[in-house]
Amino acid sequence: MPPPRVASAEIDQPPSAIAAALEAFLAEHPHSVLREDGKVIFDLRTAKYSLATEHKRCTLHLWSEDRNLVRRISATTLRAGILRLTTHRFGQSKPQTLELAPDQDRRTPSTREATRNRYLRTLDRVLLRAFPDLKPEAFRTAMDLEKSFGPAYARGSLIHGQQAWAVIAVNDEESQSIIDGILTLGILWLHHCRESGSGRRLYQGLKIIVPRGAATLTLSRLAWLNPAAAQWELYELDQSTEALEPREAADHGNLTTRLLQAPNLQSAQSRFAEATTRVLALVPESARDLVEQKLRSASELAFLLHGLEFARIRTGFSGNSFNQSLEITFGAGANETPLTDDNASDLRELVARLFARRTATGDKRDPLYRTAPERWLESLLRRNIQSIDPHLDPAHVYTQVPAIAAADRGMLDLLGVTATTSPEAGRLAIFELKADEDLHLALQGLDYWIRVRHHHLQTADSATGPSFGLGEFQRHGYFPGLRLSPSPPHLYLVAPALRIHPATETVLRYLSPRVEWTLTALDERWRQQLKVVWRKRNTDPR
């Protein structure tokens, strides 16, 4: 049966036709992105969506870890491979246009393929000049979904008799996220070459080639791979001159990273006490113990239900004076609404519906149940961190600790410490959480481990070290009164058992033994009860 045709005129269309057009486009392009005014606001590889055609209208709901969007769609138009959506915000008659593009790359598929084929020819010339004793063999960009290899990466081997190197490269027209993902795919490519070689060739290691100036993140990761497992070489290629420059991995990849001061929750709760009472008064009394309070900054306190923010208090200034005032708002994004005496009853009803639908036993098809699953998992672990490891200290768990690395703002999922009664008292613990399958889980967790370790090694002066508990974290208000261990942090990778990508354990095998990690699989019904079904550690016997 052929897919439904996408409408080609921007007129009001039947809701069923709109929904069919959207479903057909997304089925053909599962890596689509939604753009507004040219800016990507949702990536469908990680975002979720639902379509409803009730009450003679087509309603699109999109949500991700960062945002939530609900729009009525009145028409769709397909132009040059882009699906344009004529949308309406609720309560507004003026239409707006959103665009669904096949991916973030604005190039057409044929242009993209031509670029990658041209890069293969460039790569062949570069490798022959740079490594005259080695012969390039079987370089390709073909997709292999079974082994998680996509067409953006050029893969092949350099051969000399029975000796060989696995090679992976990426051209300078790919997105930064594609470039940053090269090491995960490179490790998998090396492992595949070794497994499929059947002993005919000995693969010494992996050569990685990235565009000039794009090696920062890969450099930071490369320093923490196991040199006993393979040799690791990184190069930057200037495609305009075909100059290949080797790069040496540094201890933490030359990342510029800093911490922000931990805000004082007790002080803020006192300052916001009256406004907090107004917020909680709109929450069903039987559910108030479920409300989480999270201090975003010294001037903003957020209220969340299972990780989903539904209200906040902000400090501002009154009129043209310097007198501070407090503003309470409910909802998020375009639906954020200031609390007034006139709308309090309406907001109470909205909050009641939220608390009735976002429950552990709720309808799995309900968008309020499905949205922000990692935030939900984070909120559960923050309250019960000892379900992951009974040696952890439940009194010192920090969520979304900010660190700035290069130009990218990194946010740690959870940061904790082992209890004073544990065998390794005061050791930092990092938690990378995923509620859905993610090929890059292992190396994203490594990124956070690198940053935390870096900050932990920064001390007040040369006379005092981490063994005295005077590291940078405590100077910024984290872990007050504790003596932190000088040991490197322990990395915990946590996800539902059926959501752990099959390649994760392969990637973890290649990490340096200096990175102690635990891969923790949760029961799929984690919303109802946190239960670990299995654990694997790099210290386990192989």
C-alpha cells in the first residue's frame, strides 16, 4: 500500500489528511528535525511526539528533555523535501509556520552523498601520502544498521602484510554532533575489524581523522582509552590543502571548564516561603509530598512533579524602583502563565489534571506520562540514591551540576558521594542516566567523569590537596563539612535494562582501567519501583 500523499497547498485540510501526511513524512525520515524561524527546536531522534485528530482538528504534541510544544495544525505543504506546517497556538488566530526537515543537514540527499563520495577520494590521496608503507583497503560510507554504522563516517583499513590499522574519518560538512560521535563509532569499527578478521590480520589500533579545528572533545576522550587494548591516533585534516596533522591527547583534552556556585537552598526557601505556600495551595493536598523544589539560581525556585517543572518563583524588581518583587508562574514555554487572583482557580484545575495523569501507574500513551523520562528517573534516584549503591550518601546528592566546557554547556545528571561509613568514604560518584537507548551512553558518561575529576583536582593552594577535602567543589558550596577522598570519581551508568544499547558494553571494554565504572540495569517498571536487575563493573572478572 503506497504511503499517503502529502498535501501541496496551504489550505485547511481534513485532520485525518494532515495526520497521514505527518506520519508518512516521519516514517520516511525518522531523523527529522523541527525548525522555527530556521532554528532547530526538536530533533526527532531524541524527542517524542503524538498526533490527535479529535474535535475536527489535528493536534501535534512534541516534547523532549528541554521543551514541550502543542500546536493545532491546519495545513501541510511539501516543498523541496521540507514539510511546512501551518500551525496555530491555542487561543490565537494568527497562523505560524514550522518546518519538518529530513535532518539538521540542509543539503539534499544527493548532494550529501556526492560530498561523502568526494571525501572518500580525498581521503584515499591523503592516506597514501601520509602512510606510504600502508595500503588503504575497502573504504566505504555504506550504512550498516545492524552494527550501528551510519553513512556519515568513512571506514576502512590500512594494511601492511598481516599488520593493520582500523581507520574512521568524517568530512568537514557534517554537523558537530556527528563529528563528536566519531570515537564511539571508531571503537565499534575497530572491534568489528578484529572480530571479522578471523586471525588473518592483527589490528594494532585505530586512526581517527576529523576536520581541522574539530578535535577538542575527541581529544579529551582519547586520553582515557586503554593503551593496552589498542593504539589510538587522532589527526585533523584540512580538506582545502589536504594537510594531515597529528594531535596528542592531553590529560583532560585542554577543555576550559568551570563550576558555578551552589545556591543556598535553605536561604532561598526562607526568602520564598510565602510564595511557596501559594504554589502548594494549588496542588492537591494528597500529592504535596510529591512536589520537588529545585533552586535554579539565587533568584529562581522551581517546582517539579517527577522531574517535570510545572511552576516557579522568580525574583524581580518592581516598576522603575530597586524594590524586589516575587513572580509566580505556572506552565512552560508559550504556555507559561503568571499567577493572579483571577486565574488561581483555573491554574488549580490544570495542576490537578497534571497530578492525576503523571503518575507511576498512569496511561503509558498519555504525553504527560511519557514526557521527560530521564528527568523522572533523575528525581527518583535523587530521593533514593542508595538503590543504586547502598554505600552512597543520601544527604549529599546534587542534580544538574553545571560545568562549562569549551563552548558547550555540560550538565551532569547526578553528582553524589560515598557515605562516611563506607569502605571508600568521601569518594565522588557521577551518574549518567538514560531512559531510552543511546549509542553514546558510555562516552557521554566519560565526558562528565573527566570534568568532575578535573574540578576535584583543583585545590585552594599547593599545601592542601583533595585528601584534605579542600577541592574546588567545596569552595563552590558542594559537599559542605565532608572530607572528600583523593580517589578519582566512580562513574555509574544507569538505564532500564531493555534500553541499554547492545554496543555499550563493547565501548566500555576499551576505557582506561583508571576509569572505574558500573553499568546498572533497572527493571523496566522503574517508575513504580526502583529495582536493579543486574550490574556490571570494570573490576569484575572477565
